[in-house]
Amino acid sequence: MIIDTDAPDQGASEAFRRYEFNGSYDEMFRSTDLPRKQYRPLYTQLLNLGADELRRSKQEADQSFFNQGITFTVYGSEKGTERIFPHDLLPRIITAAEWETIERGLTQRITALNLFLKDVYHEARIIEEGVVPGKIVYTCKHYRREMRGIKVPRDVYVTVVGTDLIRTPEGNFVVLEDNLRVPSGVSYMLTSRRVMKHIFPTLFRKCRVRPIEQYSQVLLSALKSLAPEGRTEPTVVLLTPGSYNSAYFEHTYLARQMGIELVEGRDLLVHDNVVYMRTTFGLQRVDVIYRRIDDDYLDPLVFEGHSALGAVGLFNAYRAGNVAFANAMGTGVADDKAIYAYVPKIIKYYLNEDPILENVETLLMSDAAQRDHVCQKLDQYVVKAVGESGGYGMLIGPHSTSEQRSEFRDRIMAEPRNYIAQPTINLSTAPCFVDGTIEPRHVDLRPYVVYGENITIVPGGLTRVALRKGSLVVNSSQGGGSKDTWVLQN
């Protein structure tokens, strides 16, 4: 518990009266009464503000999110689907040195994964040489045989990546998982920053926080770089499933920020392997599609025949080289959680380098010995379905019941290829303003990588927060929220 006896006002220190350490790495505090150097300006301001002023700031921030319509959708909720995105008032602060390591590590990682995708859809050397088993690749539900031999623009399969990082109890950042299909959440990173600059303007300037507002233009430039040859003024669109999608706010926000059209499948048509969008002025050719729709729903002629989210003929136009997709179809094979276990080998194979950012130890349930070990100790592991996201299809062993463990044991035995297991890691904690006091909550970090002419990682990211006390699940659909991430200039 934290009580600063040197605080300007002992009543102000009441804001920390429920701050308890649980053995995790604490982002703000080095010890019970010593904030880390990068957090000292924030700590001082929190003591000076006091709980009442923090409540007013929180209300102001919530009102700003409400007025901007910053929402997400929770499917199957009895309380309604559309909700204001949960946001914590206090920023998460990362030093320049820490960020430099993250930046180098993610650049290395996306370079290797992009080479892996090109390889598995062409020569498949990594499989022939036994570095990654073909059985793991070809049984991945996101592997697309239709992509074999197709040349993608500039050999860039992954234009946008959201890689989830966690900090270990020792203080090191490691990769928890890669998100290479249609990673979401960047709009919350951008809108959170706007709100925080308004709430804490003096503190923001004092801390010398690096900007992130350039993200949308960085992304637009990367998308344009994918345009078919000869299209000097390419038309870029963002393809959304529609207003009922959980990330629809993000789709509209990014399209507006980039100044491009937001389209649904019904707005597109394909003629002579060229994609057009319907406009009030007639048909307009489309050169690049930033798609926020999974592969299965893009073209009913090739994938799910019942889908109305995409458009007939999109794949043939893509195969003909007349339109580019970001991300390319078939990228999901590289964020399969079983493939994740091989990423260190993938980095070594293509780059002849050791990983800068390590993986979390991962056990494959398709391996009999590893499966037997995990099934005997399910209360010690986190078990994940390899193709799921959003916190679904997951068992957190230490927080599970015997009935849940029994159910997952049956699932694993029935479909071992569909599951991996990882040791339960006590995620780092960061201070959050909860019910009028400051308490620690578990967090992770999702930086966003953009692969255009160069690889760019905007200095920040989405810090996701497990707002429920003791929870390790940070996904917004599972009771999580977010906070602004400040990367310092020095």
C-alpha cells in the first residue's frame, strides 16, 4: 500500500490508499514508496490534484469519449451491444530506451514474418528444410491454398500489424501474440491521445511525449505504395462489414482521417477483373482496398459462398494484379498461435539473427508429450485456441474451475492441433483510477507496425487494461479497457 508522507496534502495521498502490490512488475513504482524516474512528474501531479479533481477529470474524459461516439460492440450482451469504449484516466509511460528495443524487435519480427509468408506461398523452402513442419502450416485454418504462386505488390503481405507485448516480472518486454489479419484498436490509441492532451496539457508538455498523430498519413502512404503499376493517383478505400461490426467506429474514424471512402461489399463491383465502386458520379476504379473483413467473406465465388460482405470477382481482380489488398489474403497463417511457437526459428532462418523480443514459452497440444504434461497441470497454464482472438476460446488455469478444466481437457483431446498452452504470466500492473482511488491493474501493450516503403512503428500503441481487479484478460469484449501510452523523447 502506498502512502506518501511527504505529499503536499496528506488528504491527496488518499488517492493511493488501496494501491497494493501483488508480485507483478509495477510500471509506476520501483518499490512501495519510490516511483520510477519516468513516472515522477505524473506521481507528483496525482498527489497535488487529489481524488476530487481526478474524479472531475475522469468525468470530463468520459464525456469527451461520449461526444465523439467512441464505441465498440459486444456481441450477445444482455445490456445492449453498443458501448462507450472503457478508458482509464492515467497514462502508461515508456522510456525512450525501452521503446528503442521494442522498435528494433518489432521491425525484425515483421520482416521475418513477411518473408515467411512469401516463402510458404511460393517455394516453401522453410518447410522443405524442416524448420517449420508442413503439417502445422497446411492444417492452419487461415492458410489459403488459393494464394499459392500469386505475386503480391512489392512482396508486402502484411501492411498493418498489431503485436501484443507483455512485460515479465523481471521487467523485460516479450511477445505474447502477433495479429496479422485485420488488427484493430488503433483508433482508440489516437482518440485517447487527443483526450489526454486536453486533460493533462501541462504534464504532457513537461514529459516531452513523442507524437502519434501522424499514424493515419503513414498508413495512407503505405496503402498507396501497394497500388498497381501505372496508377500514379491511386484510389484507396476501406472495406467494412458494416455498422454492426464491433470495430465500426474504428473503420469510420480511419477512413475519415485518411480522407478515403468507406465502402461495404455492396458498393463494389468487378468488371473485366477491375474493381469499381459505385458513387453518385458513376463508377470509379478502386486500386487498393484496406480490408477489415476476414478472408472467408471477401469473395463468395472463392471462399464462403453465402457471404454478402465482400463482392463477386474480387479474388480474380486481385490475382490479375488490378487491385491490392492490405493485408494480403492468407496472412492469417502467420498469426496462428501454433506458428507463433516457431517465430524464433523463423527469424533465425530468414535473417540469421536471434530474436530481439523473445516469445512466451509455448507448448503445442499436437505434440503428445507436451499435451500430456499440460493436461495433467491445467491449473498452471493458459490454454488458447490457435485461431481465436478477443479473449475467446481461452482457459486461464489458475482462475478456472475443475469443471472448466475438465471441459478444456476434452476439447484438447478432441482437437489437439487447435490448442496451445503457455505458462500463466503475471502481467505487469499500471496505476488506474478506479472508483475514486488509484489501484494497480494488469496491462499489455499493442504497438502498431506499418509496412510501406519502410517499416514504421508509431511511438505509442494501445495499452490494454484488465479493469476487473485480479483479472488477466485485457480484451474490451471481456471487461477490459485502454489507456494512453506515452513514449518519452529521452
